[in-house]
Amino acid sequence: MKIFVTGGAGYIGSICVEQMLNQGHEVTVFDNLTEGHRKAVDPRTKFVFGDLQKPEQIAAALREAAPEAVMHFAANALVGESMTNPSKYFRNNVYGGINLLDGMVAAGVKKFVFSSTCATFGPPERNPIDETLPQRPINPYGESKLLFEKILRWYDQIHGLKFVALRYFNAAGASENYGEDHRTETHIIPNVLKVALGQKDHVDIFGNDYETPDGTCIRDYIHIIDLAQAHILALGRTESALYNLGTGGGTSVREIIAACEKVTGIKIPVKETPRRPGDPPLLIAASEKVKRELGWNPQYQSIDKIIESAWAWHKKHPTGYGD
């Protein structure tokens, strides 16, 4: 298929693009490089520098590419920043997304795969979190993604635009060529590996008194390659759907640090600090629906394997993409 990818220079987008190209798809990447990296864009793609907040740019790019489907990764995704600058999140994640949808309608593109988030649920009533639970986000980031999910339903009803929204839990790991290099890094695995690389002197543990076996938060980590496969499978879906995407298992902060020590062979000093506001003790995905309906079968269930792939990439790219 001919696929148009927004945010294809970012962590998740770049690896999804790589995996699609490996499977024979033709890909155009559209990115403004505020969060992504030009070096993260696979050279087999056509790259278009552009901004979703400029409707004429996205409309022109879609007309020229004439894709059969769009994958939308472009977004701001820092929860803390969204609590201090909500305008940025609603402009980029909602207004920019509407410009993309309008460009698709004008270009006659009817298939859409959306990078959503478990943050649309807020603190869940129960774990694992399935698609039937109420969505009550507690920050503008989660709210912006939920708003866009609702907008998609109306574009389906009114314009016949079929969508699959994939709500991620914690993406992690790397492919051989592409990995995680955020300008503001909030994810635990790359931050622990920065200590192993000698770039930080310790890793912070935010809260050690949660109602979990070791007192630290538990999250559901999903390998980026498995995540990419879910997106590719979503291209074959003919009706709109929403799926939660995780492995159904959880790993605590202390377990992540211990696994990083095992994989790297390096002792990781820690500093225990108070809880961050809004961190639930446990977030785990129920992924039975996506497995049943799309045939998704994650291959990397071991946290050690996920960390091994991340460590291999960070050792080869100690300064990330270097831009």
C-alpha cells in the first residue's frame, strides 16, 4: 500500500515506517522535526517537511502523495508539560489532527490509523484495562487524545473515513537501526541506560510506597517492533475500531532497574524521591480484543529482551541522533 505517515521522524513513527518498508509498503513521511529527527527517517521514504497546523501544507502533501491510508503519530506527549501549557496540546493534537482529517477528506483518503494512548482512561477502575472501561483523563494530553478519538467517530459517520485507534501503554525497545531519542526524555528505560552510559549519575525512583509488591509503580511495557506490527495489521481492517495495546503483564520500576543492571552488567545508582502527582500504582492493558480481531501476537514478552534491544541501539548511538 501507499502509506502517508505523520510524525514519521519520531521514536514510534520511525520504527513503524521501517517495518512497513520492510514489508513492501511505499511510505511518505510528513514531519516538522520539532520532536523527531531527520536521521530517524528511513532513506527509502519520501520525506516532506511540513506542519499540521498549516492546513494548506498538509492538504498539498496529501494531494501529491495520493496515499491509500494515513498513519498519524505526530503529537506532543509530555503529561507534565500538558499541565502547564494545555494550549500547545490542544492546538497540536486536536487542531493539527483536524487539519489532517480535512486534508484526507479533500484527497479522498478513507483509511486512518491513529496513535492514541492509555492516558485517555485516567486512573482505571480495574486492571487489566479493557476497552469497555470509562475514559476519564486527568491531564490535557490524555484529554486531547480522547477528543480526537471522538472527532474520528464523527468523520467516520459523516465522511465514511474508517479508522483504527491504538491506545498504547509503554512503548520500549529499539530496532537495529532506530531507537528512542527524545529531546526531553521522561521514559524510564532510556533514562536508566543513560546512567549505564555514564551520562547521568543516578536514576530517580518517584515514590516507593505504592500498593505494589516492591512499593514502586508497575507498568505494561510493549516492544516497539510488536507495536509496529499492530499498526500494519490495522491497515487491513475495513471497519472502524479502538484497541488497547499492551502485553498484559507488568514490570515495576525496581524490576526495570534490576533488568537494566543484568543486561548492561553495570550497577545503576538510584535516588528515591516523593511520588509524582497523578501516577497510578498499576497500569496494565487487556489486549484480547486486538489479538482476536486483528490477529496480533506480540513476540517480545520478556522485559530483558526489550531492554537488550534498547541497550544495543544506545551503545551504537550514545548521543542519539546527534542533532
